[in-house]
Amino acid sequence: DDLAGLVRSHGADLGIVVDNNAERLILIDEQGRLVQDEQLLALMSLIILKQGNSQTLPVPVTASRVVEQMADEYHRAVIRTKTSPRSQMERLAEQKIFDNSGGSRGGGSGPSFQPTFDALISLAKILEVMTRDSLALGQLVDMIPQIHMSRKTVDCPWHAKGLVMRSLIEEHSNDAVEMIDGLKVFHDDDWVLVLPDSDQPVFQVYSEASSQEEADALAELYLGRIEGLQAQLT
């Protein structure tokens, strides 16, 4: 909130926050609006699509479905990856996205930058597009289709995680699901992802729907189901 106020009062082009590891980037646009995490991922995807040096775009299973919508416009395919940094970086490296070969005539193969985990490279690419296309950050973000996502956390003891996951998988054995990482259940055009946290005794629940209210309700539905399954196990 303080940074957003400073951006507005100084008439700045944008506000920037980078964490101590230089991995996470937080942006405030010229109007003082926070660029949400899901919007930033979609924005970086759009920049990669505009760059056009890769036929496939790797994104984690938690990414919004708008990435596929944008990829269709550029006639590109989307590959969903696990949420772990290693899985995402391997896929990004395979596609040579933001390849630092310098366009050498000898076909050099410099290192491929990983914008998902490098805040400064992400920032540089965003500034590059803003400058090249004479666009404000807010205008760039507004090019992304509207996103309605929810993310919630529910406690679950370590010993119960596997049993809860197995029960959920069995319940949805006849439904449209994806199990790249955790359990992703599709409800027509909406979806919910139940993801066991690898570091804490919790489940992360992500959802996306056509409105924020529906996304929140879908996440709450699965939070309640997870809590109900735990109660059955005790």
C-alpha cells in the first residue's frame, strides 16, 4: 500500500519490489494497482509468446487457463509442469526460452535464463517490451484476459495426507482430472487443484472460475471435503 501511494504521488511509471533472493518480483503499475502473482505469470507468458522463439510454452499446473487462450492466438502449444522449481526450469531450458546465445552466426548455445525464478531478468524483459511498444505497465497487464482465481490452505497431518489424496482420487475416478502434480479436477470450464504441500502439513487448494465468487466457492467446497475426509480417518 505504501509503495502504491508513492507511485501515484510521484507519477512514477511503476513500483518494484524484489525479495532478498532476487527470485520473487512484485510490481505496482502506474495507477497504483498491484499486479497479482497469477497476472505476472500470465504477463511473462505473453512476453514469451510475443518473442516467438519457442513453439511450446511451459507453465505450472497452477497457472491460469488464460495462458492457453493467449497461446492459441499465437498458434503455440502449452505444456503443464509440476510446481517444483526443478521441473519448471528443466522444461524452460528444453525450450531455450530467453536463450542468451546472442544470436551468434556460429549457432552458439549460451545459457537459457529462467524468468520464473529470476526477478531481475523478468523485470528487464517487461521493461524491454514497455519501451519497444511504448506501453505503460498497466496497458500491458490489461492485455491479459481477466483472471478469477482463488488459493486457500487447509491443515492436514502428515500421516493423513496420502489417505486423503487416495480418497479424493477414488471419488473422481470417473471425472475429468489431471494428475501432473496433485489432483486437478475439471468442472466444465472451471477447475480446482488439490496439491499436497511438500514442506508443511497442509494442502494447497487452487481454483479458477468465470467469477471470483465462483472461484472462492469452488475452493471452499474442496477445503470442506478435505476436512471431512480427515474427520472420517480419526
